[in-house]
Amino acid sequence: MGEAANERDSRPGIGKNFRRANAALLRASRTIEAAYRDLKAAQASLIQAEKMASLGQRTGR
């Protein structure tokens, strides 16, 4: 355990760097999740528009 403690002491900024990297990953994850939700909503809207266009073609014949 003494060797591991010495290694941690020789890199004092590693915890801070880890927290920064973790925070950046969390922000990126949230951005990706929001983009995914937006894409799913756009997909649903396009599907609905396609259905309505199909109905319009059927009733217009």
C-alpha cells in the first residue's frame, strides 16, 4: 500500500483532472441524449406526415 500512496502523492492534480473529465463526459452525454430525443420527435413527426400524405393520396383518387 505504501507504493500506491506514494504514486498518488506524486500526481496531485489527478483527482481534479478526473473530475473535469467526468464533468465533460456528463455534459456530452446530456447533449447526446437531448439530440436523440429531438431525433425521435422528428422521426415521429415525419412518420405522421407520411401517413397523412398517404391518406390524402388515397382519398384524392
